Amino acid sequence: VLAQTEAKRPVGDKRVRYNAIDHADRWVGFVEARNTYRRLCDGKCANETELATALATMKDAYRAWSDL
């Protein structure tokens, strides 16, 4: 649906550089990274390296989304 809506955007639209599909994909990436981090935090068997990697991945995904 989002792709269909974007395709109908008028040519003179001022949001030329904004791509809603890319924005949505990056948000989904952040949510998946956050969910992975939460699962590791809730589990008792995660080690420090796994937690640190998951946290860094989540932060990177959020930055990628928020920089658009």
C-alpha cells in the first residue's frame, strides 16, 4: 500500500528527497534490532558480548532511521 501511495505522488511534490518506503524499511530494521536486544536482556544466558553487539546494532538502526 505504501509503495502504491508513493507511486501516485505528484511530480512537483516538495518531498522529492523523502522516500517513505525507505523510511518504513529502516523503522522495521530498528524494531527488529530492538526486539533482539530485548530478548537477550530477558534471557538469563546472554553474555556481555552478545548484549553489547545487540545494543550497538539497535543504536545504529535507530540512527539510520532518524537521519532520514
